[in-house]
Amino acid sequence: MVAARRGGADRIADAAIDVRCRSGSHNKSCTMHRILLALAFIVLSWPSSAGTKVWGFRGAGFEAWSQGVDQIADQARQIPGVNSVAVYNYYETQPVYDQIIAAKAADPRVRIAIYGYSCGANAAVVVGNAVRGNINEVLGMQPSVWCGGGSRNQLSRNIGYGQNTFAPCWQTVGLGCQQWDGARRMSQIERPQRHLYADEDPAYQQDVLSAINYLAGYVHTCDPARHRCHGHTLIIHRAPGGGVSHVLIHH
């Protein structure tokens, strides 16, 4: 007897289930066996968690002024569960928006993280707010009061987690002191640092990378108090005479 739960398609494969029908036999029982096993394998082989895709935005000015954004991207690519990382300039919000929409259409379970530095952090908010549907994380490093949103920017409720690492306005002359409100969860982290050095500050980078790492590694567990939790168990029994019976239990 072999039992496998949802997400355990590897165990089904390892069991080497072999339904043998006699040559030339096309009886209903044989056909039903094949159909049920094919359906069960599809259900059980469906991935238990989706991959994570990350987009980053550089700040205004020369790309060399935002090298930390690319450094974060290089490190994020090494995080298990992160499928892709792309970096854009702060004004390239449309292509990022289009790519996110396409990614969500291809796999509704995909996990999305957007981060940015300076005006790029403001751009991350713009894209996150514009998407109709869930955005897992919007992460900012010293968003500017001069790049939209004023002194306090508002993140929409479609954003699961907002995280903003900022510095005092007197230290950044407004270039890195915008604060954030909204989202379903919000974290505000104050780290004094001059604006042109914030993106390469190890503490700033770690704030972003820690959030991405958490998202990519998060394993969803069903909460019976909030959802109708269910799974699948496939039971296959081989009779001594060579017959096969199987039951797919939805619970």
C-alpha cells in the first residue's frame, strides 16, 4: 500500500506504480485505472509553493550612484526560492508593472517583492499600488520626499508587507526621510546615514535581503480558523492476483 499527500508526487513516482493491462485488452476497468492514476498524479504533482520574483529600482541620477541596488540584486539571486531578479531605473515603472502582471497571469501563486532606493523606493510604491491583486512585499531604502508622496506616502492594502528604512530629514535634506503608512503590515526602520551612502550600507542592504529571504522561504500552513483546509491522499492497493485498486481521498 502506498500513500502520498498533496505535494508528494515524488513519492508516487518512487513507488513505480505500474498498471498492467493485458495486451489487446481495452476493458472499462483498465481504462478507469489509467484515468484515475493520471488525474491523481496531476493533483499530487502540483507545486506546494510558488517561486519568488524580485524587482529593484535604482535612484535618480547616474547608475553608479545606486550601485547598492545592483549589489542587493546579486545577493538576492543566491537566495533559495528566488526565481528571478531584475533591476530598473526609477522612471521605468511601466515595464516593471507589465512584467508583474504577466508573472501573476502565468502563475497566480507567484510571490512578488519590489524594492528601491531613493526615488526608486517611491517608484516601488507606485508600482505596488497600481497592481490589482496581491503584492507580497514593497521594500524601501531612504525614499525621497521630492519624488512623489510627500513626507508620508500611503501603501495600498493589496500590499502584504511594507518596509521602509529611512534617515532623519536633517541628515538627508529630504532625499531619504519619507515615511510610509498603510499596507497590511508595515515596518518602519530608522537608520541614520547620509543619503548617497545608504544603498551600500550593509545594514540597509540586510533589511531588504532579510525580507526577501523570509518571503522566499515562507511555508504556508493552512489555518482552519480562516480557511477550509484540505489535502489529498492517494491509496493504491495491489491485490495478490495482480489487480490494482485505488482511492483518492479529498480531505
